[in-house]
Amino acid sequence: MPELPEVEISRRGIAPHVTGRAVSRVIVRQAKLRWPIPPLEHLEGQVVRGVERRAKYLLLQFDHGTLILHLGMSGSLRVLPTASPPQRHDHFEIQFDDLVLRLRDPRRFGAVLWSTDPPETHPLLRDLGPEPLSEDFDGDYLYSQARRRRVAIKSLIMDGRIVVGVGNIYATEALFLAGIHPARSCARISRSRLVRLAEQIKAVLTAAIAQGGTTLRDFQREDGRPGYFVQSLQIYGRAGQACPRCGSSIKVRQIGQRTSAWCPRCQH
């Protein structure tokens, strides 16, 4: 699944191409995604005022509302010449004079929704926690959320109501860098260690954005090329291999129905 860095990379990739442009045509080839795509003919002639991101949602802003996009499990966005022929799984597109913004979604778990209300009030967005790269997320905030909870720390930082966009890959990496066992109870972690964890979450996500995200089964960048942060992963996907710090064999277990890797010597 595209995670926060991949979605942010997509936002940065498409924003310069569509911001300030008027929509000439909207084409829906397959309306049955995660939710049915609503009628969007009213976008024709309207100008894209900006492209923002909230968690893993992309927000195309218009004067009369917001188009909310989610890439689902395998979706991707491409900016292409208008004459480019659609391919299989190209289900939705917004055409401009000389280019098209095209959504490809093989598994059809993505979403294209419209909201005339402020996007932060939409049911999918209103209960989300702070952005991990914002000033609202830091060690003090994480400590305030963790101190009275007994859930595994990995489950906490992957809870979108606590902080958005920290998926399995980046949670695994941040916990390793912070030296915290992913199954450790939140209430048993000191403030100083949670401060370090918050710092590592920011660092890992920032590095992933800079390097182009991770190369997963389906994800590609907006230009069609794969991301390269996978080359920097120290522990995710390396079960049984040697820890890059101490040489111990990396272990794995299920935490919150997700596979979690950790070093038995470096993380406690």
C-alpha cells in the first residue's frame, strides 16, 4: 500500500502540473472503486486552486469544494499528454488542455470523492490525528497519548487517531532506530525514549520522501519510476538476517495483525 511518503511524493509531483489550470473534461471509466465515484461534470471549467495532502488522502482544491483522492492498495497517479491512450485499470481522469491526470487502480480499493464542506470535516478526515512531520507531533505529545495506554507501542503509532501516516514499514524502522521493542506496552516507556521515537519517526519519513519512497509490489512514483528508500531499510523485510548494528538475528512476530521485525539485542 502506498504510505505517507509515497502519497506526499505524488502530491509534489502532480501539483506543479495541475495547479492554476482549468479542467476541460472529467472521464470516469469505472465508477466502482472502494466507494462509487460521484458525478463530477461540475468540475469542467473549474480551476484547480491547490493540491494538498491530509494523511494518505490527496486534496484537489476548487473554489466550490474539494476532490478527495485515495490511492488504496495499488493506486497511482500519472500526469500524461492528453493524447496518451488509457491502459487497463485507468479508471478515472481529469483532462486539461494539454495533459491529463490519470488514476490507475488495479485492485479498485482507491477512492474519488467530492466534498463541498471543508475537507477537515469530512467523515474520513475529521477524527485523524496530527501529521507526523508537523509541529503538533513531538515527544511530549506522544508521551501524553502513551502514558495511560497499555497497547503495544507499534500499534499506538500506527493508529491514525493518534498520528497519521506511520505505516508498517516506517513504524518498524523508527522503532529500531529508537531502540524500542515494537510489542512493549506504551505505559512502560519513559518520556525520554518517546521523545527519541518521535524524532526517529520524523527522520525516517523525511528521508523516505527525499529518496522517493519504498519500492513495494505495486507502488511507483508519479513519473512511473520506483522509489528507492527500500535501499535504506535497516530491519523491515530482513527476518533472519543480521542486525546492522549488533549482528544478532532479526526476529519477526505478529503485532496488531501486522508483521513486525525487531532486533532482540538492540530493542527492549
